[in-house]
Amino acid sequence: MLKGIMAGCLGILISMVGQDATTGVFRFSFDIIDLAAGVEFVPVLIGLFAISELLSKTSDHKKLHTMSSAVQMNHNDHLHIKEFLSAWKTIVRSTFIGIVIGAIPGTGGGIASFLSYNEAKRRSKHPEEFGNGSIEGIAAAEAANNAVTGGALIPTMTLGVPGEAVTAVMLGALMMNGLIPGSRIFIEHRDVMYTILIGTVFINLFMLVQGKALIRVFSLITKIPDSLLMPILFALCVAGAYAVSNSVFNVFVMFIFGGLAFAMHYFGYPLVPLLLGVILGPMAESNLKRALVISDGSPLIFITRPISVVFILLTVLSVYASIRSSMVKKQEA
């Protein structure tokens, strides 16, 4: 847990790079113009999870060959009902996390997926299987990702505040057709609202049918030789990082974070807390400043408001549960 906290703090520190929105002061930019607006999220994401994985696999070619062979041998296997039922707790928990995260404006499927995956790994009896095709890990990430859109409809339809990019587009489409989100939209345009809600259910069923139909096609990627797959992935990573703002600097950022992630993985530091720190850092900083302005600089505002108190208690309980779980595992060992 200590390593996770350290990684999260590093992510928050990275998120502070760039110009302060309040004072206009440049922080940690080292007179580099490209850092004036901060570190781009996409190159960081590609570096942490794509470049680091390429470095890890190419540094151990024997292990890579063994893993590829295992995938080729088992790619025709289907998910049995017994395996599905074994992960039902993870699916329910991750769905709840996805709905809650989706209901918070400014978040998205990425945050929900990483949080759910991390929570599933923490609660799993076999955490060593995560990262190698664990059913629990896949179920956690996908259940949360699919639940985000439904959760994002809550603030979109009731307050007119989009929870993510998809609902922002939906909000624009509704307003273009004269539908103003709010409490009265469910009374005045009940047919449209129920069509959207029912459509959300059928979309998930359609995704299930589509996935079952195309799984054999998707599995063919495991037959691509590693010597051909790695250069293609590397080129796509470089192109993706460059395309964000047509800047070569983002490519260097991608490589830097790829090397950082490779080193963190080698020394046993988790990557998800680092990414969450980068994503949530700006949001946390802006809301911290806003709260302190409202309270005239008094930190008591964080313990005198019911919502903040609830989140503080949940944080304390989560840390306590993590410590207790770790102690129980040590005693059992």
C-alpha cells in the first residue's frame, strides 16, 4: 500500500506541471515551452501501459514466446457459465463503481476501469493472475467501463452536466432538438427519456451478441508473429503520441514515461495509482482552491460538510480494510 501511495503522489506531482490557473506561475516547466500547458494525458497513458509492456516483453523474449504459445493453444476456448458465476461478485462491485464514477462529472470509463481493476486485484484470492488474462480482472474493467455511460446519464439528464464525452455529445443533440435537461424533461418528454433508458439496456445486449460473433476474428491477432507485431505496435504508439497535438515532444514524453513505468514495474511499484494521480490531480487541485476560497482559507470546510465527511470516512475505511486484509494474509502465510 505504501508503494501505491508513493506512486499516486508522484502522479499528482506530475499533474502539477505547467501554468497555474490561478496565479499564472509556471511550475516544474524548466523553461520548456512544451510544458507550459502541462503534460499531455495520452502520451503518458501510452508510455505507462504500451511502451513499458513492449520493453518488458522484448527484454524477456523467452517469456514472450511462452505466453504467445499459450494464447494460441487456448484461443478457441469459450467462457463457461461456471467461470462467469465465479466472477459475479466482481462484476456487481465493478458495475456499482462504474455507475458512481460515471455520475461524477469530468470522469470517464478509464478511471472507473482502473479503479475497479485495482479493487478486484486487492480483493482477489489470486492477485498474481492479474495481468495474465485473469477472468476477474477482465470482468472488473469491462463491467465498470460499460456501467459508466449509464451512470453518466444521471447528471446529464437531471442537471444538464455531462458526465463524460459521450453524454456531452448526447446533451448537445438533446438541446439542438429543444429538449432541455432537468427534472421536467421526464414529465414533458417522457417518451424520449424512456427510449434512451431502454435503449441503453438493449445496447449492452447487442454488445454481448457482437462480442460472441466476432471473438474468433479478434482471436486471430494471437497468430501474428511477435517479430511482426512488436514493430507495428511500436509504430502505432509513436503515431498516437504525435497525433495528439502534432508535437514530437509528446513522443519524448511517451518514451520517458515508458521507461519510468518499466522501472516501477521492476521495483514492484503499481502503475494505476500513478495514472489516477495524473488524471485526478488537476481536478483535486482546482476544487481544493475553490473550497478554500469559499471558507476564507479554513480547512474545516472539509469536515463540516456531509458529502466530504462521507468520502473521508470511506477513504479511512478503505485504508483500514486494505491494512487488515494484508495482515490477515500474512498471518495465514
